[in-house]
Amino acid sequence: MRYALVYGGIAGAIVIAILIAGLTFDLPSHFRSEWFGYTVMLAALSLIFVGVKRYRDVECGGVIRFAPALAVGLGIAAVAALIYILVWEIFLAASGWDFMTEYTAGIIADMRAEGASPAAIEAKSREMRELAVMYENPLFRIPITFVEIFPVGLVVALVSAALLRNPRLLPASR
């Protein structure tokens, strides 16, 4: 549990700090792109590998099986996701930022730039208005926020567990 709290806490703090800094300081649009966001998540969640390796080396004498390694990795990913959700909710409440309005405007602008038909734009606008209403409800918004980050952590945890079950991979220093 200690490894999940420490490494998950650091990973969650890194992700949310970079993303909120980009939003707060109105940094260039690439800070708001999905690719940038997921790249930041992947980089921060690489701490799952570090945490699992540390657990393997310190607590398990340099040897770990897949299931315990995966459990540690998922714990780290869950803590990072919970921090991400908590800080995102605090940021939205404190800033009063209407995320969905800005998100919708960006999607519609992209559709116009790509030459979408007026009917397609109107249909997407209607869909996004309905989504915005649902997003106002924390019981909808929190799971959506969780699904943004946790799958990245799941993939990193799976890869980390698969790699670190081999004690010859980055063996524990004596």
C-alpha cells in the first residue's frame, strides 16, 4: 500500500500539475490536445514501473511474480487516478471554468476547418449540448475523468508486471 500511495501520489501530482498549468496559464493549444495529455499521463505513469521495481527489489528480494507485480502497479494507477479526479474536481469548482463549452467550441471549430457540412455540425452541436448537461453531474463526470487516466495506468501496469517478473531485467543492486 505504501508503494501505491507514494508512487501513485507522485504520478497523479505530475499529471495534474502539468495539465492544470497548461490550462491556467493559457499555454499554446498543444497543451490542450488529447495527444499531449495522454503523453503526459504516460510519462508520469511510468512511475508504475519504478514503483513495481522498487517493490520487487526491496520487499521481494529481487524476485516477483506477475500477479503481485500487477497488483502493485494497479494500486499505483488507482491512486494516481484518484488524485487526478480529486484535483480536477477542485480545479473546476475553484476556477468556475466551463470545460465543456470550450471543449465543444474546439470540436466545432475543427469540424468547420475540415469542411464538415452544416447538418453534421448541427448534429454534433446538439450531441455536445446533451453531453454538457450530463457532464454537470459529478456522478457522470467523475467516472469519465477516471476513464481518461486509468486505462493508461492499466497498460503500464501490465507491461511493468510482464517485464519485471524476470529477475534478470534490471536486477536489484547489492
